[in-house]
Amino acid sequence: MSGFEQLFPGTLPRLVMFDLDGTLIDSVPDLTAAVDRMLLELGRPPAGLAAVRQWVGNGAQVLVRRALAGGIDHASVDDALAERALALFMEAYADSHALTQVYPGVKDTLRWLSKRGVEMALITNKPERFVGPLLDQMKIGSYFRWIIGGDTLPQKKPDPAALLFVMQMAGVTAQQSLFVGDSRSDVQAAKAAGVQSVGLTYGYNHGRPIGEESPSLVIDDLRALLPGCVDPATGITLADLQASHDRESPVAVTGKFWMKVIKALARWRWRA
């Protein structure tokens, strides 16, 4: 039985919200390159891929602080140093995303949902300035009607604010929605919003199995959500899976848009 058949018997969710890093794309190689460049510029040894893989998931500020601390606990990091390091990291990460890749099964799943008229949103703790260009580079940006970055709203995951905001914009209930992610923050945000969650085993959950966070469902491949799939161990195939035309340009929710929302002057910005 597929994931959707287990979570939404006899129907499909009206809205599926996705995390980005560790869920749709493997961005750790590029993040590691930026972190190591930052550390070297500060006269510190590089962190390396394995360490950065355990530190990501809570936004750029936390990643930088963890890199400075050399571990998950970053409470002792000097704020002024962290601010300087963040600027260096942001500059380094803006230079290139050449090492980032889309995970297997992602494009198949997004096409399948798009073909069936399921609305999709992206909710990430990654700084907003990087999200749109990265999605376009990965050729998946057109699938998402709503895009919220880590600095779009005042709150980040695990706060449920972004999920609640998108559900309100989509006009759907929590029971009609699903959140798909790879980390504790994703599962906690979904639970706080009253939404079922799917946890992916291949992501970045600070070195812990995602099943420990008790999402509604744990899967190894996004295509396991879809009816008609074959077990990933044998090579997933999908019945009735064909390329669909790109949907109309998605609404990208930006920080400026949020300010207009709170002033009751909401304005849609359509991405080309």
C-alpha cells in the first residue's frame, strides 16, 4: 500500500508542503564548501562534509554558529563573531550551487502530484535569497505555488507559522494537508500545525534516525507515496507517470510580501 493510500484512504491531500534541504535536494556538499571557506577565512580548520551534514536544518545562522562551536551546542559562541562569520558564509554560499543535486524520485513525485491538481508549497529554513534561484537551477521551481524561506516570516520551523500561513492561503484544512521533510524541525512543525507528516530516511536529522521523531509515516524514497509504485529495493517504477506541462507560475511568498500581509495589503508576486 502506498503512502498516500495509508494516510489519505480513498483520496489525495489537497495540499502537500515540502522541506527543501535533505528532502528534495542534497545541498550539503555546497553548504560544506561555504562553511569551510568561512572557517578558513577566520583562521580555523575546515569542518568537513560529515560534520556539516549533522549541523544543517535550522537555518544559516544556526549552521554558522554550530560550525564556530564545532558541534550542535552553540550557546557559547560570541554573537559578534557569529555575525561576522554569517556574512562570510552567505558570500561564499552565493558563489556556487554546482555540487547540489535533486534526490532520486523527487521530479517523478512532483510531476505526479502536479498532474493530479494537488497544490504544492515549499517551506524551508534556508535564507529566502537562495531559494528561488536554487529551485530554478534544479528545474523544480515551477511546481510550487507558495515558497517560504527561513527569513520570509518572523518564525522558522519548528514553529508552525509557515504551515498555517500556507494552509490559509490555499484555503485548506490541516486534515487535507501533508508535510514532507527529513528532520525533527519538520516533524515538530507539522505536529504543531495539526498536519500529518512524512519523514524521509536519507535526510539531515542531526545524525539521528527520523523515525525517532514519530512522523506519521517514514519512507526511503518519495515515490513510495504514490499509488502504483514498486518497492524501491527493486527499482521504483510508477504506473501512469508521464511528464506534465508546467503549471502556471507559482506565487513566491517573500519577506516584502509578508510585510504587506501584516499591513492587510497582500500582493502576489508571480515568478516567471
